[in-house]
Amino acid sequence: MSFNDLLTILLTFFILYVSMSTLRADKIQGISESAAISFRTGSNSGDQRDALMLSIGTVEGAKVHRIEGGLSIVLAESLLYRSGSADILNPEILRRIGRHLATAGGSIRIEGHTDSIPVRNDQFPSNWELSTQRAVNVVKFLISECGLDPRRLSAAGYGDSRPLASNDTPEGRAINRRVNINISNK
């Protein structure tokens, strides 16, 4: 048997093997994104940030933009929480982001924000406590579920003190209810 015949048989075997297996697109995408980021570790930090922006930009509902000294990922309240609650509703979004954050260098600051409508429940006396608990819950999730180093993470709650839009309209209030994940270059 010639070498070419052997290669043809092996190629046929692998094609049959792959065609009969079940592939999960989300797993393959995650692996390919991780591999792409890993192979770029030798390049400069700007290239790494660009790769991180592209990969996190594929996460549904996540908005990524540059800030001074790093990147910011903005997650609307509706992606993670019910109104007036700090219980995470959609852990899969945070898991996908956590996989990307694990490959990023630098410190990570989680910021909780609310609109100006006072929270009305016994669990949270004010918007400050709600926003802080939301940020803390994201930090806890990233540590326990995604394996991020707790020394890289911090949490802050800003309540309604840092709005992005006017709190006079429902649309503006929806924009202000968010969680920011800020990744520093250092």
C-alpha cells in the first residue's frame, strides 16, 4: 500500500467520523475564538484589545467600546435582571463573556447602574444598594462559574448618579439601567 493510499483512507475515515458526530456551533465558536486570542498573545496589547472587542461583540446584547485605559462592556438590565432584582436571569451571557475575560489581561471593574426611579421593595432600601448588589453578584458569578482570579475583580454600585441618557423617558431610563464591565490595560 502506498503512502498516498494510506492518506486517502485516513482522510476518508475522518470525514466520515466528523459527518456522523453531532457538532455544537457555540462550542466550536468558543474554541476558535479562544484559539485566535491565544495565538495573538505575542502581539501588542492593542491587537489583543481589538481581538477581545471583536470576540465579545459576538455576545448577544453586549456592547463593547473603548474607554480611556481599556475597554468597557455594557450589558442592559434586561439581559441580566428583572426590575428591582439582583438575581441573575441569564447566566449563559455571563459565561460567554467570562470565557473571553479569562484570556484578557488587566484588572476588571464591574459597575452597577440604575435609573432615577426609587426602588420599592424590602430587600433594597435604595438604588445604591440595588446597583451595588448587582455588581457584586456579577463578580461572584465570574469567580465561581468562570474561574476568574478574584484579585483581578472589583465591584462598584453607582445607583442613578452616572446616567447615560435622560431619566425623563422610559427609553432613557432603560439605557441607564445597566452593568458595565470595565477592563483596564494594566
